[in-house]
Amino acid sequence: MSNEHLNALSEAAREAWIYALPLIEVASTRTGTGSFGGGINTLTHLRDLADHTSRAVTTPNNDTLYSSAQLDLSRGPVTLTLPASGERYVSLALMDAYTNNFAILGTRTTGKEGGTYRLIGPDTPGGGPGTVRSPTNHVWALARILVDGPHDLEAARAVQSGLSIQGPACPPEPRLGGRKDSWQAYFKAADTLMVANTPPATDDALLSRIARLSLGQGRFDPALFSEEEAAAIAAGVAKAQSTLHHYAPGKAGVIQGWTYPKAELGNFGQSYGFRALVALSGLAALPPVEAMYMRALGEHRGLYDGNKAWRLHFPADKLIPVDSFWSLSLYEGTADGQFYFADNPIHRYAIGDRTPGLTYGADGSLDIWISHEPPAEAQSSNWLPAPAGPFALFMRAYFARPALLDGQYRLPTVEPA
């Protein structure tokens, strides 16, 4: 067996593992037993804000209530109803099986009055007003409902209760292979998912490069590969896993210590590596026009040391330009690159322009204090607690104004306090 064949097979396995990762991650959410693991075509409401115990999806926010539904359009259309929300931010993101946001219903797009919409699959005929067509049969519908603090929780829940989904009954789906499983189980799952969710024609170039694995045809069989070929596939998968971080923004993309979202975030096109990285570290991310996600890069592998004190200072004329709200979230990282809230004594996981008691300077400036140990009493209202170990900082800005979207505005550097 030639080295050329084995090298090509290894490279195909590398590309295929990266290409399939979003499919695998969403499928794990579909069949999981966590907070988002409800039945198919069934809406699950999370009635409390995410906290340090929320581990169903990486990088959750602490600003909105979530409602989630995994849909199967192969059995027929699904009806989505959004409630009237007034001035409250509401969005219902509709993501295809490859994690692209093909439609977002809610405040920005469909307005404050709510409405009823018919969601159909790629092979269902028809259309017309109020119809949304999905490019894949599997869809993740993820709603976010803004909460303006503890006093507002019941009112937010009332809006959340007005969100509903009606669709054909579906049996539970069996668990498929996950990213930590063997390559045999992983690619078997990918094959099954690609059959159920036909890749777009714009992926044909990549599909031709990985064709020797027979994915997406329902014919993947690891027993057909020789021992040498199996070793080449395993090597390709290992390379994909070890180099996934290469798709993160490099130093050239860091401005004043912050990374900014790529234009293709949430609608990835052919940015397969970036799409895979987001599926691992920011699954279900919204596109920039809905929400801007920025990450502050600390001194060690992008993380900050909670044993030190940090300050984020906004001059009065440099507050974040948004038409909805902004929020700074603090997470502890896991060994496999995911992020979750860290437990802390005041149960504050994020701080932003709606934080009760937030204080501004006499000149209108704003300081946020970040540390494990509580700051001085005068600073405590603006304290974002950190764990004693490493942590990450993410900024969310909903309905960013043009200055933020096009790069005229940049966040200030996180500095030692």
C-alpha cells in the first residue's frame, strides 16, 4: 500500500473530523440528558438564569432565560409561536445541523408583537408568508429572553411561557458517537447525520476530498479499512484534535487584548475549522449582527490569574455602543477547551449595563473590578468575582451599533488593578 494513499487517507480523516464536529456536538445535545436534552419537537424552558451548575452547553450567558427545542422536520412542518415582548429583548435562533443560524426570529427581525411561523424542511413543498425553510431536517431552536435582574425574573418567565412549538410527535433518538469516542464511532455517527442532513452543494469541494471515507452515503464501515489504513485514519484524527486551536484568531487579530468575532460567525460558509472551534468552545453562537462576542486574552494561554486583581476601565465617552445591552461574563475553563461559570460567594457570574447597583464615576466613567478576593468596599458594587485559579473573560454586546460592528470602537484593555 503506497505512502501516497495512506497520506491522502490521513488527510481526509483530518478534514472529515473537523467538518463533522458541529454535527456531532449538536447531536450530543439532541440526545443528551442535561438541561437541553428534552424530547424531539418538544420545547424545554429553563426557568432560571444559568449559574455555575449549568453544564449542558459551553459558554452560557447569565443575562437571558433559555428555551430550547431539537426539531425533526423530516416528519412534517413545525409551528413556532413567539409572544409579544414589548421592550424586552427576545430572540429565537434557528440553527441547522451544521450550526449555521439560517434564521433568527424576535426583537430585531420580526418585531415586538410576536407572531406565528411555519418551519419546513428542505424537501417540503410550499412556502408563503410566515414560512421559514430550513436547509436541514434537524434544527436546533434556541430562544433567549432578557432578564433585567432578580426583580424581573417572574415577568421574564411570563414572556417565556408564551413561546411555544407544535410539531409531529417523534420518538427519542439514540445516542450517536461523540467527540471523545473512537474514530470508528465518530465517523459512523457523522455518516448517519450527513445522510439525515444533506450537506449543501457549496461543500462539494471538501466532500470530494474526504470521499475515500464514504461519509454521507450510509456506507461507512471501519471494517473495510486495512490495519495500515486504520492507523492512517487514527493519525489524521489525532492531528485534527491537536491542531483545532490553530483556527482561533492569532495575535494579529487581537486588538488591545481582545479578539473580535469573524464576519462568518454563526453563518460559517466554508470556514470549517473556525466552525468546529466554535462548536467546541462557543456552541450556538449568534451572528455579529445579533450579538457581538469578544474575548479578552490573558497572559497565559488566553486565561487570567484569579489570584491577581484586574480592572476594566471605560472612559465616559467610550462606553460600549449598543442598542440593547452588554454583559461581561467570567468563566473557568475545562481541559478540553470548554467554559462554564465559576462558583462565587455573591453568585455573580456576569456584570453589565443592567447590573443592579452598578456605580459610575463622577465624570461618567465606569470601572469593573475583577479578582478572587473582594475589593475595597467602595468598589464592591462593580466587582466581578473570579476563582482562585485561571479564568476567561467574554464580552457580549447585543444589537451592536455600527461603530462596534465595523471596528471604529474597540474595548479597553483589561489591566492589573
